[in-house]
Amino acid sequence: MLEQSPPLVSLRGVEKRFSNGTVALRGLDLDLRRGGFVSLLGPSGCGKSTALRLIAGLGAPSAGRVDWGSAQPPLSFVFQEPTLMPWRSVAGNVRLPLQMQGMSKANAMPLVMKALAGVGLAGFEKHYPRQLSGGMKMRVSIARALVTRPALLLMDEPFAALDEITRSRLNDDILALWAAQGLTVAFVTHSVFESVFLSDRILVMAARPGRVVADIAIDAPYPRDDSFRNSDAYAHYCRIVSAALKEAMAAHDTI
């Protein structure tokens, strides 16, 4: 079981203090276990994105440590915005990480096409970002993150700006990709409903400074679909997580 497997990466006693004196994180402990889908949930300003960036190596902790179980595995990051290059085609955007690794176009294109097919964009490789909807742009961003076949996928509120129908479809798709590719996923969100649908664990964070105040296992089988969204179990977990988030926000307010 995931709970018994050794952590892929652990954060222990992590503090992050910025140059302006703001303490974003203090005493942060968390584990990401291989093959897990973990959501970081909490109020704005609780350091969720900062924690993800420290795991990615996009900064160093001011105190504490980030420990990898063995060698750091290949990882990819999906940001809040798709950050596509408007002058490059869909295929050109997805190929960029492989190009930066020095892979030839001839070797890269089969991987690009497979990544696009995996996110439902087969046939759109010659389109440009201006021709795509918001949901399609995010699919391109996900394909770009997955084209290098990472072991760890870090996702920072990737669906927050999308309408509910598109967001629901992308939730379904990311679970399918997670299962098909054996990924470990750390997913930042503000949504209780999204976190319960996606995750096997939810880490609820409180702010000032950011730290984990609840670690909630979502003991519901995969694959998940609309039958889970409409189930009593889903509603039950949403109530549990909502209560934990309310407590986390109260802890924030009293500091």
C-alpha cells in the first residue's frame, strides 16, 4: 500500500523566509509516496505553491531539509497558467523540453504526438495557442510536462481559471494519465471538491506561517468517475475535508 511504501521525497522542518521578511512556511513536514496522488489544500497565502517550488528545486528552504528517498527522479511542473509560446505551434510547445535536452526533432516528434494523443489533442499539433480554448491550452501544458516521462508531476492550481465543465473533464483526464503512466502527483488546489475527487491523500495547510494541520486519507477506489462524484462516500469526505479546512482557516485567523 502507498501508506507503507518509503517516501519518494520528504520535507522535514522546512521554513521559507523571503527577503522582505515574510515567513511563508515554518515547521512544514510532508511526505510524497511513490505512485500517490496528494493534494495540498488551504487558504490563500498558506504556502502551498511555495512548498511545491521547493520540491521542484525552484528555490531552497531557509531551514529544514528536502530529502529524496534515493536519487531525485525526473519531475515536471504544471503552473497556474499554460505559459505557451505564442509563436510556436502546439507541437513546437510540447517539443520544447526535449529540444532543450538536445533531442533531435526526428526523435522527438513521435513522443510529442503520443503526449498530445494522451491529452486528447491528436490532430491539433499544427494549431497555435491563439486558436485554442483555455482548456485546450492547459492540455498542451500538461502534454509538455509529460513528454519527458517524469516520475513526479507537480501541479500548481492548473484548472482554477477554467469553467466547471472543463475542469471536471480535465480532472477525469489527469486521473487517467496518472494511472496509465504510474505518476506520483502533488496537486495544489483551493477546491475541496476537486481535492476529494482526485486524491488518495489531502494535506490541509494553515497559513501564518504555512504548515500541515491535517493529513486525510481518501479511502475510495480508483478509477473514479461521475458515480463517485454522486456517491455518499464523496459527500462524506467532502464534509470531513471542509471541516478540516474551516479549522485551518480559524487557526490562521487566531495567529
